[in-house]
Amino acid sequence: MNVKYRKGYKYQLAADLIYQTDFNIDAPIYTARIDLNCDGILTVREGYASDGVSGPVIDRKTNMRGGFIHDALYQLMRMGELPNYLWRDADKEFAKVLKEDGAWGWVIKIDLLGLKIAGGAAAHPDKRKRIYSAP
């Protein structure tokens, strides 16, 4: 029997992460590891894996929670559960969490500039991670 897996993860949640976003959706979204209710409550379940923040941004204590939240929202877009044009809203959530977690204002601006340059490319359904198989 084969095993199916994806590459590219460094971090894994050891407990559920629940966060009130500013998203308002018409119908709740339920997936294996991510839920988003109509009132914007995002639940990222224990075991969810992330590659951390992207690009030249360094993983820090002040961006770890934001990175998980941002990755989960982008993943919902890649899966087609949320429209991928909402990537800017996910980026705003990331900035909001960074501020809550004590990141300096200039650091938040630099992190957001990187996301702006990327233009939401990672939220596009074409960016889903490839599934590999091994015997």
C-alpha cells in the first residue's frame, strides 16, 4: 500500500488555534484542519502544518501565530473554499495579528510589502502543493 504526502512543512500546531477574523461569509467552511464560520471565527486544528512565513521574512515569535492564520486563509483560497481575490483581506489579518503579538510597526510594513509584491500568488488554486506517493 502506498503512502501519500506533501513536502515543504516546518511547523505543526500542537493545539487548536482559534482566531476572530474580519471575514464575513455566507456559509460556514469545514475542512479536515481548518474551519471558518459565518461570523469570521477561524479554527485551525491541532496537527495543521505550515512552512512558516515566506520570502526574506524571518520566522519570529511575533509572526508565528499570524503565519499560521495567514497560511490557513490562503489554503482555503487554494482549495476553492474562499475566493482567491480575498488575499488582500488575509494579508490584513496577518498584519492585525502581528500588531497584537507585539511586532514593531516598521517590521509589519516590511512584511506587508513582501506580501504586496507577491500579489496573492500563493492564494491561487494553481499553487496547491503536489501530492507525492511512495511504496
